[in-house]
Amino acid sequence: MQIKNIGQDARTISRDGIDVPLLPGSALDVELTKDEAKAFEGLGFEVTGEPAKPAPKSKE
């Protein structure tokens, strides 16, 4: 999926322990589940593309 900064200010996304700055209008391609995409949308980002399948839950 693609996360795009649609705001007027630079923002930083932390993904897998790495901070990635996003200038206004710039985007980042990452694998996201549907729930993760909704969370980024709730923070004011535009998210497009197909979600990744969530990791299977272990039965321990």
C-alpha cells in the first residue's frame, strides 16, 4: 500500500524501527493490513492500494 502525506507540514512515519520523513505530497510504499491502513487514515494520511493479509494467529 502507499501512505501519502496530504497535510501541509512534514511528518515522520516510524515503520519497523526506522523513522521515515514525509514531506507534504510525498508517499511511502509499505505492506499494511486493513487495520493498519485505517489507523494511518485516522492520523490524516491518504492510504491507497491493496492491504496485506494479516499474519496467521498461532494456536498455543
